[in-house]
Amino acid sequence: MSTLADPVPGGRPGDVERARALSGELSGRGVHGVVLAYVDTAGVGRVKTVPVAGLASAAAWGVGMSPVFDTFLANDRIVATDVLGSPDGDLRLYPDLDRLVVLAGQPGWAWAPVDRITQDGDRHPGCSRTFLRRITAGAARAHGLAFKAGIEIEWAVGLGSAPDGEFVPAASGPAYGATRQVELSAYTADLLAACAAQGVDVDQIHPEYAPGQFEISVAALDPVGAADRSVLVRQTIRAVAHRHGLRVSFSPAVTAGGVGNGGHVHLSAWRDGVNLHAGGDRRHGMTAGAEAFAAGVLARLPALTAVTAPSPASYLRLRPSQWAGVFTAWGLETREAALRLVRGTAGRRAEQANLEVKPVDLAANPYLALGCLIAAGLDGLTAGAALPEETTGDPVRLSAGEAAARGVLRLPVSLAEAVAEFRGDEVLRAALGPVLADAVTAVRRGEIDAVDGQDDERVAAAYRWVY
Ligand code: GLU
Ligand code: MG
């Protein structure tokens, strides 16, 4: 479990001693530096690094970094809100020692996610990891709920030698094909070894649909742990690829016009160790709480896409009949509905049943995405929201009348539409708080302006090597 306690100046009890012992141990293992990782509002992974000798100081007093990164765009331009984006001020980055790992794909380095607090020792209202901790702690306090989450990772593997900016798939062969598995077997074996060395439990890895595309899924964790893990696994996928002369992209649309890279979220709510999505008397074994939770997520999906599909490139991926789930529908094991109820295998349903949210990609900041999905679900739970009739098959085939009767809507077709939905959504804005909510709006608008008037190919190219 991730700790739900905020960092404090001087370090939480025991942290400094622990960091001192860790830095000795790390030095002994040939580690020289620690990567301090966080994700900005645009979903871009940003880092600072310190030598291992600086770990105890970082655990006590943090490491300085400007708050301006909260309003960075994917192209490194900076936008502003009324409180963010100014060159003034500083924040302290605190590594979470519970999540520190030695990076198997980057010899000499360890990695830890950070929380950001102010120089006065207060929570930074723009810190997405702190936000998800707060949502998780609130759910435990107010509802007695805990969550398990897993984020699938799809990525495209390209040749490192490709001309600058271009994507040339590093493997040929059919979707899910044995050909591709053989061609990249040295890379993927090293990736599995690196994950195992880092304590990451991999469920499976396989060649995916699009050219050069692969997917990895890892075991579910608590929400903060799952978001951390998603960042770590992507760092590992990239690092191991680099050592093999390969270049990877997690962008929602590596090229325009094909199947994209998704970042489907699996989420389950638990009370007193019991999974709400199994063993109940509602549809497919759901409890009343699980239905209401799913209804809450379903109702807010149009607004949620501004958080879960945050890039102009996200809308090149979010197209019907490409398994990205672009309709506000739910169904049992339905891969074209935005919400797929995963019931699990007979005999293991109590542990496996969960809700899969498909219109999520890896441009999303995973802390913001999970926090907002949980907030939407909790709102449904509190309101006792009714889950509409389920959908089977591809919702694109529903007549207008059938779709209307079931409340099935097409999700936003552009980032501009998503932002308009988000701005009108009081539940998500309240959950995020004004600082983060305004940062989301400002950054999304900045991204829209950055590619204004560009065709799909140029939009794909603009984000190809950012994510
Ligand atoms: N690549 C698809 C997406 O963009 C998902 C494929 C799958 O279901 O695994 O979401
Ligand atoms: Mg997939």
C-alpha cells in the first residue's frame, strides 16, 4: 500500500534514517543517481535527479523545482492560470522511499516518484500525486472503500535509426503475430527481466494490433501505487528499448489513421476486503454499490475525456470500431463500449471482477486520471445513480432511437469538445480543486492552440516522441 501521509519539512518520522541507510545500500549496488519523477498536467513525465549521497537530504528537505511545470505544454511552451505559470516561487520535491527502485534498464540509476509541497511545508494544490492520495484517503474515510487499479500500457516500437521524426516499425508481421514476438524477442525478454528485477509483477506482454505495437499489463495495486507503476514501467520500456537501438512511443496516435495506443484503466472498489463488483445480486454479479459506481463514471465520461484523453492526438485514437471505447455505454466484456465490465473467470471472480475504462490513453497524467475516475464513481455511489441498460456489440450499430433510449452518446470528437464538457462539470472541478482544474483547462487550451489548423498527420507528428 502507498502511504497516505504527506511529506513534511525535516522528513516524516524515520524517513531520514531510512534514506541514509538506503543511499549506503544503493552505493553498494553500483547506483550513482536517483531519478525523481513526476508527471505534469499535459501528461509529460518530467524529472530531476540527485546523487545517491543526496537522498537523505532530499527525504528531509526535498529538492527544489519551479511550479511553472504545472502549466507546461507538451512542446515545452508555458501557459498561465491566475496562480500558475509565473516564473516566481519554488516547490520541494519529496521522493517516496516506499516506491524507490533500482532501475534494471538504466545501470547506475534508481528511481522514485515524488510529492511536491510548498516551501512553507503545505500541500501544493497543483500536485497530481497528492491529489490522488487525497481522493483515495477521502474514499476510505467517507465510504470505507479501498480501490485496486491497473493501467494497461500499449506502445509502438520503432527503429532507433529511422530518419529524425519518423516512425519506422521495428517489427513486421501480423497483429498478435508470432513473427513479431520472434523479431523482438531479445528486447521483450530483457524487458521482462528488468520488470522482475524491479519487483513489477507482469501479467502478460504481447504483440498488439498496430504496426510495431506491443502491450504489457501488470498486477493491480492501490491507485497511487498503480499510477507510480505506470510511470516506472514506461521508463523501463523506454530504457530497455534504447539499449537495443529501438525507439518507443506511447503517444495515443503514433501515426494518423490507424489503431492507437490505449492506456485502459482497470478499477475495482473494495469494502472490508470484499470486491463490490462480484458476488452481488445485480447484473452480472455486481452489487448495488458497483452499479452506482459504474453509473457515476459513465455519466461523467464526456467531461472525463479532458483528463483521460488530454492531447489533440488523443482524438485521432478515439474513433469508433478501434477498441478505444468511444460511446457512453457499458457492457459485459464489450470491447467497443467505453466501460467494459470484466467479470473474471468462474472461481476467481471475487478477486478479478473490475470495471475497465477504455477512453484513456498514455498522454493522461495517471494520477489525475485515476483520481477523477474515482471521484466520478463516488459521486454515482453517493447519489445511488442508476446504471442504464447494458449494450452488446458495437454501439456504432445502434439506431439513433436505440442510442437515445439507452443514453448512448458519442464521446467528444475533439479536445475542444472535451474541455467544454469538463468546464461544465462541477463534480470533477470540485474534486480537483480550483488550482488543478484551472491548470487542466489552461493546458488543454494551450495544446489546442499549438496544433490549430494542422492536419492529422502533423498532429500525430507533433506528439509522436513526446509520450
Ligand atoms: N489499441 C486499442 C486502444 O487504442 C486497444 C486494443 C485492446 O483492446 O487491447 O485502446
Ligand atoms: Mg490492447
